[in-house]
Amino acid sequence: MKIIVAPDSFKGSISALRAAGQIEEGIRTVFPSAHIVKIPMADGGEGTAETIRMITGGDIIEHEVRDPCNRPIRAGYCWIDSDRTAVIDTAAASGLPLLEEHERKPEELSTYGTGQLIRHALDRGAAKIILGLGGSATIDAGTGCLRALGMRYLDGSGNEISGGGSLLGKVERIDADQLDPRLEKVEMVIASDVRNPLLGSEGAVHVFGPQKGLQKHELADFDNKMSHYADIAEAATGRSSRDSPGAGAAGGFGFTLMSFFPGGKMMSGFELIAELSGLERQLQDADLVITGEGKFDAQSLYGKVPVGISRLAKPYGVPTVVFAGQADGDMRDANREGIHLVVPIVDQVMTLDEAMKQGETLLKGTVVRMFQMIRLAGLINAKGVSN
């Protein structure tokens, strides 16, 4: 029996690598001789750099930067010396897991630290930068990142302004004269599986704002500020990217990158990892593929890791099972995508905090129970028992 184990991270609880390890241990508890191929996954969010490091044999480089609240932290990125490639997760310096619940105030939070990581990679001589956009805590449209790289945002009086999302409604002119010139020479790959536009009901603010701390009554006003910023950015560049798929990624970061770096290549984070790891080749003779993520819901169907895997597995007739910390919504849509089963791992009443802390134990225990059922089904089938 060949089983592909290819989970995403369970955000804030289990890394993709640790999740793959727990799933493997759970399987081997029941089927010790199973042929298991582990391919930890990522979709451009938290863990993308680490996953690519494992595939390519790169190094993790740490640097002191500013977190979303402007506090000093050490954050890392993957450096592949052979072709001078830096793989940077926006989540590493500007991610939601860096904050306490009460600190989720997008009007104050900035991607400045991500810009510092990019600048550090340029100082090392990066020829290529892969920037993963998932998992950000911010809705500043990446303005903080570009400020760290020399961009200036000016108000109506010509004064330079800073800040987080609050900057979006104040900026009246963008001055790119001092933007780091090395950015023109570096190859930029933007990895994200978010396909949302910048504005409106499916945009950065309305879809992702609530999980980043915006209240329902704040959404329309924040979206208006984002629209104002889009007007200014488009006037500065002569390009309109607000309706492009992915413009809403990472709180509008995708839009700013499309606007100021039109040569950058937008790529699905999942497809990037799948290509590097040879996932589809491994699926061709597999009996089962297991994946997972922290929360499986309607957003997962926009092309996150579990659905990306099921779409690859479906043509080869390989069933897909998803383990999730939480599963919401109508599973019929998941079934149509080739997902055969979604299994929540929480097996008793507990708080979210308790579940997050016990994630690895819950995951392994659920895997063991499922494979015990698979073994039982095999025994029943072997005895010829039927209804």
C-alpha cells in the first residue's frame, strides 16, 4: 500500500513537516510496512520557505526585523546558494501567528519587516526572490514592505507618512524615486493561492479582514480606504490591477506588487511546491493521498492545498482524505473536487486554545482510528461479510 502524506500546516498549531510526521506515525501504528511518501506542502503561506528548503537543500538565514506591531524580532528566509534564490514568507515577519488576539488591529499593522527581509536578501546578492503572500496579519497593501525598500508615501501637503492600514486613506502621492534599484534586476516570483480581487465583497478587506481583526461595521470604510489607495497607485504607475486575480492576497499586497513590479511572475504557491517536489509523479501509482489543514471550509475550495492535491489525484483515481482541525460547510462541493473524506481531528469538547496546543496528539490519534477502520474493513471484506 503506497500512501502519499502531503499536509499543509495547521496554522498556529502544527507545521506541515510535523503534521506529516504525525500522520506517518499514526499510519505505521496500524500498518507498519506501508510505503509512505511524505511531501509537506505549502500554498505560499506560512511554511513555504521551510518546505522549499527541505526540497532544495537550502539554508535558513535569520535577520532582525520589525514585526507587524513594529517590535524587533528575528525572522528567517530560505537561501539557495546555487542560484542565489531567496524564498521569503510574508508570514515570517508580518504574519498573524506573531500577534495576540487583542493585537489584531489592521489599521496599525505593517509589512515593514517583510521589506527588511527582502532588502537583506538583496544585500546577499539575490538574483531571484520567491515571495509567499499567505498568512499575513496586515491589510496595508504591502506599503510597509515598500517603505522598507525606499518607497515614499506622501499626504496632501507633501509630508511623508507611515503606519499600517491607516496609511491607505491618507496617501495622496507615491514617490518611487528612492526605491531600491536592485529590485529592477532581480527575478520576482509571487507565490499565492488567493485569487480574490482587491476590492468589493470578494476582495481583501471583506473576505480576509474579519480574521485579521476588523469588525463587520468597519469593513466598508476600510474598503473605501483601499479603493482610494488603488486610485493613487494606478495614477502613479499607469496600470490597473485592482480586478486581477490575486490582487487581494495578503491584504492587498498582491495588488501593489502587480502595480509596481509588472515583470513579477504570479504563481500558485501550491503549484510551485508540487512542481519542485514531483508530487504528481508520486501520485500516479499511489493507493491513497492524505492531506490536511487547520480549517477546511468554503475558502479551501478557492484552491488551497487540500483541493489542489485532490485535483491532481483525481485523474489517477487516487482517493483523497483531508484531516482538519475544524471542518465547516457543505462537503458536497469538496466531493465534486475529488475529496472523498474530511475528518475533524478534535474528538472531545475543548476550547480552541486547548485544541491548538494538543494539535499533534489529536492528529495522530485521529489517523490511528481511521486506519484501524480501514484494517477492519479489509478484514470484513476478506471474510465475505456483506449486507
